[in-house]
Amino acid sequence: MSPPSQLACPTCQRPIEWSEEFPWRPFCSERCKLVDLGAWLTEKHAIPGEPLDESAASPDPATTPKRD
Ligand SMILES: [Zn+2]
């Protein structure tokens, strides 16, 4: 099976093509990829019961989406 030639960006649903034109596929852009990653990390951190190590708490740039 070959990948679909056309699909939608998981983040913004923008239609993209499975080609070198979209190096960040299945995302339409690096921004959308980072947004998706950030959302995933946020959800993970929000899991109830997860032990919080406050002594290790520090700002993590990866979890802070950049907004230009
Ligand atoms: Zn997108």
C-alpha cells in the first residue's frame, strides 16, 4: 500500500499533499507539528495522579507554543 497522495493536516485540517512539497507531513508546516506536539505534552501533563516533581519544575520551551 502506498500512502495517500492527499490528506489533511492533523492540526489545522488544511489539505496537504504527500510530497516533498510538504516536508512536515502529515502536518502542513513545522508550526502545526509543534502545536500538535505541544498539545500532546499538555495532555500528558494533565493526566490525574501523575506525580509532580516540583523540585524539577522548570519552564520547558517545548511545551510553550510560540506565537508570532
Ligand atoms: Zn496545519
